[in-house]
Amino acid sequence: MKVAVLTQGKNIPSTRFRVSQYADKFNSKDINLIFYHAKKSAYPPVSKWQRFAWFISEVTHRLGQIRTINNSDIDCVILQRELISTLPTLERFIRKPIIFDVDDAIFLRKKGLAAKTIASLASHITCGNSYLADYFKQFNKPLSIIPTPVDTSRFTPKPVSTEQLFLGWSGSSSGFKYLYEIESGLIDALSACPDWKLLIIADVKPRFKQLPDEKVVFIKWSPEVEVSAIQRMSIGLMPLQDDPWSNGKCSYKMLLYMACAIPCVVSNVGMNKDILQQAEVGIGVENIADWGAELTGLMNNYELRQRLGCAGRYLTEEKYSLDSASSCWFDIFASMTSVTGAPS
């Protein structure tokens, strides 16, 4: 079976973790993934004067990819979100059965026009959590909930050591806004526990307003260092706002920490809350004002950190591993073999 994957970029997290990491598993079942990435990015450049040229370039690039797919022996297409961020454009010209894979609440953008358009074209919809699935049920298409899985053979617990103690956060700089909201709590916790520092793994260094630079260690993200960098953490952080967009998040930061047996302190919203209800893997924070106290309590309790970390690793292996998610995809691909022609 040949499956085309239209992505928003080669190193975009949804590409790497929701599709690319399955390649070996799928190959073992004679399912061949063929990737068609955005030319530069599906997201517009920051400078508005560059956007028209970017749009024309991306649409032309995508049109060529769709022509190639339509004229090939591809069996189906995995479409990750919109080809052009927030806009429906060329998706309707795809003449192969579409699996629409959703890992964010994209229906909140531009009144959901792109999400509705692509969902109506899809033969199957896959969602990263139940909140997303609840929205897409209205389209009456076959639907599967597949959490973004963790390669638990790669993200593993670190050896016990006496290295620097770190509060840690990993992700794109677009998520810094959530860290900035809890800055006062971070300052309180790091002041109460002076042996600790804050470790940030991202594309650029954050700019805190009050947190001293000497309390922050920055590691520039790359695929080569992401595992070893996360393993340096003693507590993993995932602050979010309590809003519809955050409810659509698939808690992947949290799952990566858990896979490495790192206890989590997270905002008690959305999928974060669902995971915390499944096992005692971390602490859910209800209010921004509570972050300092919750962090300090866990930073001062080694035994609790060990217990939460072990429980997190176990839960990840049981419910959120690459193996468990692969079996769900195999069922979907099997169902797609009965779909003929373009989706209605």
C-alpha cells in the first residue's frame, strides 16, 4: 500500500510525531509513506510584505504535488491540517481517498472554514484527543482517536545521577507565552530551592522579564539532542491557558516527560487533565497563582518525584506508545482499501 502524506513542513512536530516516526512500523506491514512537504512552510512569514510571494510559491508547489499524487498509484492521502494555514485552498482537487489528521483545534480559526471543508472531503478523520473528536463527529465520517504517540524505545528514563536539578520545558518558542504567564511562580520556586535552575529546550532563547539569566539554561532544539536534553529534567512543565485552543492540545510535552520517567507539573485543563485522571503521574495546577507553591512542594519531595515519574513511564508504555498507536493506523489503512474513487 502506498500512502502520500501532505505535511506543513518536514520538521513540524505534527509531521515528525504524528506520521514520520511510524515509518519503520508501517514498512513492516508493506505500507509505504511518501512525504510531500510544504516548499518552505504552510505558515505565513512574519513580514506582511513577503506573504503574497510566499502564498503564490506555496500554492504553485502544492498544485504540482497534487498533480503528481493524482496521476500516481497512491492508494490514499494523509492530509495534516490545511495546505495553507487557516485557509481551504487546493484540498478539493485531491482525487485520492483522504485521511484527515487533526492534532489542534483548527476549527477555531476563521470560523472553522478550512476544517469544515476538509472534513467534508475526508474518507476518515483521525483526532489526537476526545475534545477534537467531539467537534468532528458532526461530519458523520469514520473517526478514530489516536493520541500522538511516544517512541518509548527512544525516549527512555535517564540513569540515576546527582547532576544539576532542573525544572524543564521543551517546545516551540510560540509556546513561550504560557511560560511567561507563570514567571512569578517560577521565580518563587527557584528562590525557595536555590539549587534548582530552569532548563529550556526550544528554537530560540526565551526572554523573561524578571527571572535572572543565571537561573535559566537554554539548549537549542534539534532532533539529535531532544532526548538527552529532556532526560536532564527533574520536573517537566506544561502550563496552558484554560481556553478552547488549549483543550485541543494533545499533551505531547507531558507524554515526552512521562516517557523519560520525569514527573510533571501541568495546567489541569484539556487532555492534561484526562491523563492525570488515568494515573498519578504529576500535579495539575488549577490557577496561575498556585504554580509557585505546587512546584516548590514537588521540588522538595524526592520520593514523590520518583513515584510520579515511574507511574508516568508505565502509563506511556501502556497507552501512549508507538506500538499501540500503530495498531490503530493499521485498522484504518485496512478500511481504506475498500474506498474507491475520490471521497464524496
